[in-house]
Amino acid sequence: MRSTAPIQNRIRVGPRRVRMVENVIWPAYLDATKSRAEGRRVPLDEAIDDPTVDEIAESVQQVGYDAVIERDKTYPREYEPRGRVLVKGADDASKTDLVQAAAAYVAILRD
């Protein structure tokens, strides 16, 4: 059975097994209180104060992708678990585009 996913989104696990790669968005990527060294991936003027996984998931769905929230996960550079959002079906967008779009929509949702 062959996978229909684009080659850049597949990882070979064994001789015949292929696993799909999902994009992960951690709240730290959008957090205005974090520096770039601490994990922020958007410019400071686009960053959000203390974003939640619920806001991020809602913004990802507004962009048009499926989002799965994993609340018990902790970003490796943080101590408190804030969760993460898995983005499925985003084969046509880069991770940078996804994170910046999510930040823009979270800002709109808060207004």
C-alpha cells in the first residue's frame, strides 16, 4: 500500500512503513514574553501575550486545517506544561507560514 502524501512529509520508519509528519505549534512560538532564543518564531509586533492552545487551535481551523490539542505536553524550553497543537493536512504550507497565520488569527480573535 503506497502513501499518497508528498515526499517531504513522509519519514521512512522501516523497510515498508511510512509515517506521516504533522506540524506542531507550541504556544511559545507565538508568545510575546519570549525571546527568539527562548523559542518565539514570529516577529515581536505579531506576537501574542500568553497564547493558549485553544486559541491556537481555533486560529488553525480558521485558516482551514485540522487541529488536535495535546494538553499534557511541555515545550522543551519551558517547565510548565501548556500543551501543543498538532496541525494535520497542512502539506501545502510551510511551518513558518502556519505559525504566522496562526498568530494573525489569534490577534483577530482577541479583538
